[in-house]
Amino acid sequence: MTTGTDQIRVPSDPTANDALIADFVTMSTFGATQAGGVERQAATAEDGANREWLSTWLTDRGFTVSYDRVGNQFGLFELVPGAPYVLAGSHLDSQPRGGKYDGAYGVLAAAHAMNRLRNYYEAHPKAAKFNLAVVNWFNEEGSRFKPSMQGSGVFTGKITLETALTTTDSAGTTVGQALGDLDMLGEHDVFTVGDHHTEGGLMVASYAEIHIEQGRELDKAGITMGLVDSTWGANKYEISVVGSQAHTGATAIADRQDALYGASLAVVALRDLADRYGDSLHTSCGQLTVYPNSPVVVAREVHMHLDLRSSSDELLDDADEALNRAFAEIELKADVEIQRRFAHRWKGHTYTPEGVELAGRVIDDLGISRQNVRTRAGHDSTNMKDVVPTVMLFVPSVDGVSHAENEYTHDQDLITGTDVLTETLARMAEGEL
Amino acid sequence: MTTGTDQIRVPSDPTANDALIADFVTMSTFGATQAGGVERQAATAEDGANREWLSTWLTDRGFTVSYDRVGNQFGLFELVPGAPYVLAGSHLDSQPRGGKYDGAYGVLAAAHAMNRLRNYYEAHPKAAKFNLAVVNWFNEEGSRFKPSMQGSGVFTGKITLETALTTTDSAGTTVGQALGDLDMLGEHDVFTVGDHHTEGGLMVASYAEIHIEQGRELDKAGITMGLVDSTWGANKYEISVVGSQAHTGATAIADRQDALYGASLAVVALRDLADRYGDSLHTSCGQLTVYPNSPVVVAREVHMHLDLRSSSDELLDDADEALNRAFAEIELKADVEIQRRFAHRWKGHTYTPEGVELAGRVIDDLGISRQNVRTRAGHDSTNMKDVVPTVMLFVPSVDGVSHAENEYTHDQDLITGTDVLTETLARMAEGEL
């Protein structure tokens, strides 16, 4: 066990730090929006260009780049022939008009950290037990193709490959077509994970990810590093509210089966549910589409995506029941039918305790402030922690803004986070996790 | 004044009736949907094909077809050189997945009626005082290009030509471009109406329109003909609900400015308003669009179209005030801003009493059941009644279904309505209105 700053393998370095910030500025030009955000939805031209840039960056530094069968992008560097890999990364895709830090920072930090480790272990060839790999997971955001965390979901066996590849966007394009058009769909897998992902050959020893917090706890408390020790569970639903198309002027209120009225009652019921449980339950509806969506036509159908999130799986079960009761009341009140089309659930879980401890020691050794945090948002690490020892780190997000163009993290926090990630990965590569 | 069935100029005729139904079946193939409706939004290819078919039908029977500067389509037949025209028609455009009767029946009934009058007056050349014209108004529905009743709105000076021609659909195409592409945009006007529409030259003596009821009063009462004696007033609004884009998982409920939550509260408030006033107020929201509309993003903005309709202008004023108070409460409750982007209003009005009387006598002479009705929906006649003596007739609509693919009117009612329209137009052509 290491203690004290004299044990740091790869100390912070002004040249490396400047390169990180410069690369982040360059990368943020892919899909840049006027308001300072990015729009790089999964497997669009902008996402493809950014991936291409990352490939070049990695290849220039001696990494071997390859894609697996669901378009996850890996940069591999072998230190110990035949040994498993320490994997680190996040995702480069964004929400529509999203922020430039969400995911992208984690991929770039991982690439820089691994590159610093490559230099270090070339000078210390006996120190490493494992090999190094960077990953850019496909479609973490789930805006163009649903659900979210799709690439890591397939990687960890939670979604079948076929289901993912045949998923369509609103224009009817499949994931397989979109990735094929970019020439970013591998014919084989890269890694073998459990019995569901057997084609690869390489093994994963452990995984680390760094991300902006997307909440304001660290920012409010003035703490630099967050150690994610657990995640909220989530229930996600797709529902259809089915009514009957009619003329808005001529149809008496009593005769209406107004799908949009029913959907609006559902949105309000969802918020009432959150208010009832206090801050331990988050409920949201971010996507709602009206058919036919004409000003003088009572809507015949509305499609909605809902989510419920909580730290307590039991509370989620309760909330789910309460929502069903609210739906039954809405069906009567608005004279509509509410159909559940899809449900997706992930339970709340703790992150690898040894990973939390390891990163905690690194942060202390570097003399940086830290606190444990619980993530409400899902991340690729939420999938990875269930199959390999995993570390998840947060840096502060100013005012907690996320999934928005004004998402912001200070450069110094980006640098500190990368230093922490580098040192954590070094200890992982030497077998401390 | 005529009384008794012996005064009927153009009695019902099995050959003419069969031709009407056959033509209606043919016309309903333009933009036909699988579920038995039509989709022929204004100035689309389907609308254009239907208009082309009507042109051929009219030209084959000796009418001269021309378009005015906003794409209203006229078929003119001169009986009395230099005299004003009796005009009859409705609109061929439809809602998305709309019914096949709404508007289309009125145009075809007018064409058949005018053609029967042409035959009759060629045999009785001294009887007519006025000339005959059929009209297919541009964009009555207002679904692709807003607002509704656009062609008759320009014709009657309620909308300026320039405003109409520069209106864009959701793809950014203007009315002028869409009509120009179909080659259905005239360089000059056809008729002169008041001082706002001076280019035409021809004068309108009076106007008649027949339409399905789009309500269930006639169907429920078992009455064949409705005489429209008044129209409901309407307030139409476009509003934006402005919030702040955020992550649905990570953002605490208290920190959200959820535009979709605000919009949903507005839809519910709108329905509550209707419930408060009973059946004398109709309120609707049929169009609602969410930005960015992603399942894991709290919406930053929602655009909505609302309408309030009532028989009482005073009640509309009250409801408008109540709605404003509700909006102010919603702004506080959801922490959003509600912006009014557009408002459009038409006051409730009576139809030409002499027109109601004339058509009532015709219906009695034909021995058909009738009752007076008030229209809640707007029609092109709602515009026309303010500039020339106007008759508006309804035939029953089974179960009051409208703006939906299962809209249905019995063939016999289509035939009877056309007989009533024919005889009413004959008396109008002879100067009785």
C-alpha cells in the first residue's frame, strides 16, 4: 500500500496539462453549437468526425485502434504480452444541443492518462502487470437511438447485439446501418466478457471512468474530487396515450378522447409523485410526441418517455405502483387508454468498494479534497461495475448544469481530474485493484 | 316568393345523383389513407392532383378555370355578360389523416349544382340575373400553413396577400413557393371584393357553401338539413413555454425549469377552464412540440397552439382573462416563462338572416327535415358572410366524427344536400338573395 506524495508515479506536468486543455478545445469543435455546446448524437457525421480524430490521436501515440461489433472504439497498448487490460474511457456522443464536457472529457482524460502511463511504463518495463486500453463507448446518450448506455450495455451482456444493431432512429436508420456507413463497425469483438461476449480474445482486468458530476454537490461544497460509491436505480418507460382524433372546434368536450390531455395529466402526475417523495425520487418526462399535431385537431395519440430514479429500489417499486394507479385514474378522466410499450430497469447498486478505497488513497496522496457521491445519472461505468472491478470519479460541474450548452467545468478541475485518473490507473495497472 | 314543390327548378335526378356519388368516390382516391380517410394538406402533391382533377371536370363542362393570387381555384360560367357571380364551394385540402368529406363534399356538391344550373339556364336563358362560379378555397385547414381559412381570409381582406404568401410550413417552404411549384398561383385576382382586393374585375353577388356538420346534433336528432344561423367566436394563441435544458437523472426537482411540465399544466388548465364554463366554451390544444425532445433531457422549450371557442364573445373575454391568471400561476409553479407569440381572433356572428330564410324555404319546398344550427368550427363561409350575403348548409355527420379518417356521411344525405344546394343557388341566381 502506497502513502505520501513521494509514491506518485506520474506527477502533474505543465506540458501534459496544456496539451490536455488544447486537445479538449480542438475536440469541442466537432459538432460545436453557437451557444458553446456540442451536438454529436450517436453515429452522426459529427460523432464520426470526432471518433476519427481520436483514432488519429491514439494511433500517432502508438495505440492500436479497433472497433467491436457494436461500434465501441478501443485504443490498445500492450505492455505485458497476453495479460488482461486495464480499460478507461467514457463516451464522445452528446445530446442534441448538449454540453461539451459530458462524456467527452472522460474519453480525453483516459487517452491522456493512458498515454502518460505508456511513457512511464516504457521507462519502467517491469512495473506493470496489465496492459492499457482506452475506450469510447458507443451511444451512451440514447437520444438518437434508444436506450442509453447501449455500447456498454452490449459489452456487458445487458443488451443483445442483435437488439442494438436493429434499433432505429426516428428516420428509420438502424444502428448497424449508421455505424456501417461510418465504417466504424467491427467484424469481431475486441474483448471477451463473461459468457455473453465471447468473440474477442482479450480480457479486461478492471475499468475506470471520470465524468463531470452533472449535479451541484461538489460545486456547492467546494470539493474537487467526487468518488462515486453508489448509483440510483431507474425505471424507464415508453408509453402511448391513445385517444380519438377529432375537430377541436366542433367536438363537444364531453365527446373528446383527447390523447394530449391524457398525456399532460400524466406529466403532472409524474411531478406530483416526485413532490410526494421529496428529493429521494426524481421523475421526468423529456420526450413527448403528439399525433397528428395540428392546431385544430384533438390528438389521437401521444408517445412519451418517462423515467423514475431513486437511491432506493423499494421506493422505486412503490412509485411504480403509484404511477400505475395514477394512469388508471387518467384513463377514466380523459377517456383515453394508456399502453406501456417498453420498460427498462436498472437497480441501484454500490460501486466496487476496493475501487472507492483505491481512488480515495490516490486523491489523499495528491493532497486534493474529496467526498463520496451517489450518481443519479446512469453512466457506462454503471454497466461495467457489474462485470469487473470499477472506479468512477467525478469532477465538479458549475451550478450542476448538464445536458445543456452552458455546461461548464473549470480547466483546473479537468487537469486535476486527469492527474487523479492517471495515478489511479497506474496503481490498477500494477495490480492494486 | 316561391312555395310548394311545383316551383322546384332542378328536381332530384337519379342520373345526376349517381354521378355525384361516383365522382366523390373518384375524388376520395387523391391522398387516400389505408383507414379510409384522406391526407391532402394544402398545396401538397395530393392536393395539387385533386385540384387538377377538378379543373378537368369543370373545363369538360364548359367552365373556365382560373387561380387568384393566393391560389383560390375558380370555375366560371357566364350566363349574363357583365353581371355579378353567385359563388359556391368549400375546400379540397384536408388535415393530416383527415376525413374525406370535410370540405371536399362542399366543393363537389357546388360543382355538380352549378353544372345542373348551367344546363337548366341554357334551356331557360332569360331566368338568371347572375353568373355562376365554383370555388375551391386554398388552405382552409391550416395544418401545413397557419392560420386556417387562409385563401378565403385573403379574399375577404382579413389577411394580407403578402402575409399569406410568405407563411412557411415546418420545412421552411412558403405558400408562394408551394403554389408556384404546382403552377396554381395566379398573376391577377379573379374577383374584386371591397377595397382590399381590387385587381380582379368580376363581382360576387352572393355565396353558398355546404359542409358536413362536424358535430352530432343533426345525426342525434335524425334531421337531414342544418341551416347555419350563427358561428362561435374563437381566440387562437401560439405560446412558447420557456424553461432550461437539464439532465433528467442528475438535476434535482427543485432546480428544474421544466418547459414540458409547464406546458402540461397549461393543457390541464385549459381543460379545467372548459369544465368550469360547461358546454358554452370549447378549449383545445392540438399542437405541442417539445425541444429538444430527448428522453433524458428536461425540455428547454415547448411550442403550443391553443384555442378557445364560444358562442358568447363576453364569455371568451372572461375565459381569456382566466387563462392569463392560470398562466401566471404556472410560471411560478413550474419556474418557466410563458410567452405569447401570436394571437388570432374571430368574433361570434350571425349569418345573413335572408340567406337562412331562403334556404329554409327551399328545404321546406323539397319536403326535407331541417333545423337551425350554430357552427363551432370556422368555415370559409365564416369569412364570406362578412362581405356578401351568404348561405351555409350542413348535412349530418355520423356520430359527429370529423378531422379523422372514420368521418362518415350517408350517400343519401350527400345527394339530398346537393339537391338543396342546387335549388338554393338557382334562387340566388335569379336574385332572391
